[in-house]
Amino acid sequence: MKMSPKSPRRIPEDKLRPNVDYARQQFGVLERDFQTVVEYVALDEKHLNVYSFRLADLIVRTGPEILRLFELYLFNPNRSQIFHLQPESKKVIMDLQIKKHDRRDSFMDYLRAFRKFRISGLNWAVEVKPLDKFITPFTTETREINGRRIDAVFWWEDGYNALRHRVIERFEESATLGHALFSLAGLWILHDTMDRDWGRVGLANSDIFGRITHISPDIQQIDHLDWGESQ
């Protein structure tokens, strides 16, 4: 019989603020590293398929920070007070805690759980200021893998996961400027959402990312399916 963890994973009240502050500082480090890269490879749509070891390093460091913010949201003891929540289901959190305890948790587990709690569900577009266009980091697509249809976020699967598990076979198509840009944008949206939910509007600041708005046909977006055509 499957046993639940003895103490469910949650962020204690006195550890919450230091965790958030650390995560914000780490975002600043990652963004500065990205800016260093684009001093040599211009941030331009026709360069989104450019790959390098520095971009690979940036993508692999950004992934855990995204998971860290999901945990700060979902395992926060005061989540029912700080979120704009849909009706809360304790079972969703408990299932995720058990998966975390058993090391079976995944990015999509966190994203699905988040969407059950927050009305917006991260369905946001964020402006990339140097390109004067928007990207939608948390848009999912359906893929067929080993005969199964699954939901996936392209930059997580084709960037972060591919670099962690299939780096030799997939390096050139995974360690790209585009994957680094979308992963950093995903981290930025999580930070911005956290600031708004916790009443910290005004602290958020990014040199690369600007306005965050609802996904709409009226905004000019960058589609990752067009990257190959832009070269």
C-alpha cells in the first residue's frame, strides 16, 4: 500500500520571505547572464535557433528556479489567503506532495496544479522589449509520445528536459537562444504574478521584459514554429 510522506512538503512561514527574496535575486543573475549573451548574438528573431554552451548553461539553471517558484506558491501555508483562488482542493496539493516526496513530480504536474488554483492559470503574454513583440511561455501543445497523447510546453520539453536527458543527441536544437528567452520569460511571469498576489507591485523590474497582458489575437506574438523560417 502506498504511504503518504510523514510530513507533507510545505514552506514554513519564517522561511517563506527569504526563499522569495533569494529567487528574485537569482532571476537578476540569470537575466544579466542572458544580456551578456545577447551582446554577442543580437536578440533578433532570425537568431532564435542559434545555440551555444552558454545558452545551455542558462537554460539548465533557469529550470530549477521555475520549479522553486511553483513550490513557493503551491506549498505555501497561506496560499488560500494570497491567491485569487478557485475553490481549493486539498487532494490536488496532497497528490503533488506525495509525488514530490517520491521524486515523481514534474513541471506539468506543477503547471496543472497551479491552473486549478489561480483563475488566470498563467495564460499571459509578456512583451519582449528589444523585439517589440509578445511571447506566451505557458501555452501548452498536445504531442504523441510512445503512442500516448500528452500536453507539453515546448521550451521545457525541447530545451530544459532535452539538455538534462538527451544533451548529446539534441544539443544543437535544445541549447538555443529561443529556448533561453522563453524559459526566462516563464520565470519572469511567475515572479510578476507572485508580486501582484502578495501586494508587492512596483518591486518587479526587468530590462528585457515589459508589459504582461492577456493572450489576445490583437497582440503581435512570436511563434516558435516560425523560428526555422526566420533564418
